Amino acid sequence: MTRTCTILGAPVQTGTDQPGCVMGPAALRTAGLPQALTQLGWRVEDRGDLAIPAQTALPHDNPALHHLAETRAWTELLAARAESVAAETDLPIFLGGDHSMSAGTISGISAHAARIGRPLFVLWLDAHPDFHTPDTTESGNLHGTPVAYVTGQPGFDAFPPLAHALPADRICMMGIRSVDPAERARLGQAGVEVHDMRAIDERGVLAPLSAFLDRVRAADGLLHLSFDVDFLDPAIAPAVGTTVPGGATFREAHLIMEVLHDSGLVTSLDLVELNPFLDERGRTATLLTDLTASLFGRRVLDRPTRPHAQPHPQTPVHRSL
């Protein structure tokens, strides 16, 4: 039976101070994402990009904070759309946009999961845990706060109230390699499962991923995948404003997507932080498209040749420090 996929663009860049993420959804479409999924037998509906109206600034005690009103508006809009589209399609894809958009997508999917009586789990592929609150962020960039928000941490009074907070122990983070002290303390207290790049260097990606998928399967859970470009090593994915050396390699990333496809557990997807302004001939957008195709069923033997999606020969792929 043909499965359905709905694409929603969320050109959010209010959560970062680096312009360019607003072009992310268009770049992924230009790289052929909808066509790649159609070729794999999915029925794809692209509903275009969402937008918010102009907002009146909201005050906050943290003077570094910026675009709070806009981030709140995006969160509210995306939560409503994510909840509705999850009920209408087999696997919605939300194209970002900076990672602040996941405050909306995950809270909306969480509401959908609660409505159908199934637990939601989140696989968070990112260099950062994004576990700041509006009070603790020193940069003022709200793309560093979505996990704290969706798990119901205090300090989000200015955000839309959460109807269904996500239990922190249902989150698995992989690829983490940049954590601020305030986040580190809160992560330990909350009980989030974290596999940093040191752990991946030692054990590989398969063991922790398989163990997490076993938990999702045993609970008959829904699985939301939130994929940040900076999960990947910048040598293969330069189009991101928050580059951190030592990220996942080409094969590690494809293995994760292939195993996720084999599991049949992923029910929604974020692709975030793609900044085409920082890309090189579109190779990061092309790589994200190929990774998504692996998630949707493309096999190794069917992969097209993408010479410009590989790192330049003179650029080594650095692992974690």
C-alpha cells in the first residue's frame, strides 16, 4: 500500500543570529527532496511554506534574548499544524528553518500522540542538546531552547502553554559535542539519554540506536526524528551557522537513516538548520536529501553518484576532540 508524506516548510530564522536559514526549505526542494521520495514509492504532498504575521516585541528579563514574540508565534503555529498533519498522513516532514521550530513541531506531535493514546519518543541528532531556557541562554538565540521547552522545564512563561509535556527519559540524543554548563546540569537532572561523540567513537552508532529503538518498539511508541545539519561533520556539511568539528561521518549518518527505515518506527521528521548561504554548490542540501531518501527506503545499491556531496579530498573529516 502506498504510504503518504506531507511536507511543510517552516522558514524560521528568528531563533538564531545567523541569517540564511529562511532559505532552507527552498534549498531542499531545489535539491529534489519531494521527487526523491516520490521515486521511492511514497505519495508526497508539498503544502508549501508557513508564515507568521508581524509581531509586537515581548519584554524579558534576559537582555540578550531576541525575537521572543516571533519564536512564540512560530511555536504556536507549528504546534497546531503538526498536530493536524500528523493525523492526516503517514509521515510529515517539517523543513527548517532554525531548530527553534522544533518547539512547535514536537509539542504538536506530542499532542497528537496523546490523542491517539501512544507514547512519543524523540531521536535528537545534533551537536547541541538545546536544553537552555530563556533565562539561561547567554547568546539569546532561542534555537538553543526547544528540548527544554517540550519537556516542560521552568522558565517558558512567555511561550504557549504545553498541554502534553514530553517525558525527558523518552529522548535519545546522539552526536552531542557542545554543551554549556547550565545545560549539562539540567540534562543530568532530567534524565535525558545522551550519547556524545566520545561515546560514538568508542561504541559506534548502531548499539545505542538499536537499544533506543527497542524501547520505542516495546512501548508501541511514535518516533519523531529531529535532524540538525550540525550533527554532521562540517567537512561534509558546511551549510550551517553553528559548525562544531568532530561530527558524524557520511556513512555513520546513512547507517542511522537506513536502520531507522528498517525499524519502521519513524512517524515524523524535522530537517533543520540548513543555511544555503553557507553551502558549497548545494552539497549540504543534496546530502540531506540523500539521507532523507535512506530514511524513506533507498538502499545502498540504489544510491546515485553524488560527487559534490563528498568532502573535498584535501579536507580530512575530523572526529571528536
